[in-house]
Amino acid sequence: MLLRVKVNDFQFSAVPVTDKIIVSEISSGARFFETPIPKEVKGFESTMTFLEISIGARILMIIKKLGGRSYAKGSQTFKRVCC
């Protein structure tokens, strides 16, 4: 299952793999981060809540840390700084 996460003007994919979620930036394909899936997250509703509260907030924090403008300059800058 591939989930799309949109934070401001940025789009990411969130792919659950066994016991973790891999988050990547869509346009460049750069891996953003991995995070374990808590055992309490089961089913659609709890997954959506986890994505909104945990994954979305973490993405927003990283974008703010990198600076939205430097991130938006292109995937090469993003890959150098983040990955």
C-alpha cells in the first residue's frame, strides 16, 4: 500500500514495510526517513491518525529546519542535506 502525504506544497510517499514506514519525497524519489510503526497502529483509521500526527509533523519539522526555500530549489540540494 502506498500512501501520499502532503505537507504545505510538498508531497511525500509513505510505504509501510513490515514493521516500519519509509517516507520519500515524490518528485525526486529521495528517501526522507524511516520510522517504526507502533504496535497500537492497526487498521485504516489508526494509520491515518499516525500519519497525520507523527509523520506529517516530523516532515514539517524537517522542512522548517532545512528551510522551505532551500528545499524547493531542487532535489539535489535536498539529497545533499538530508540523505
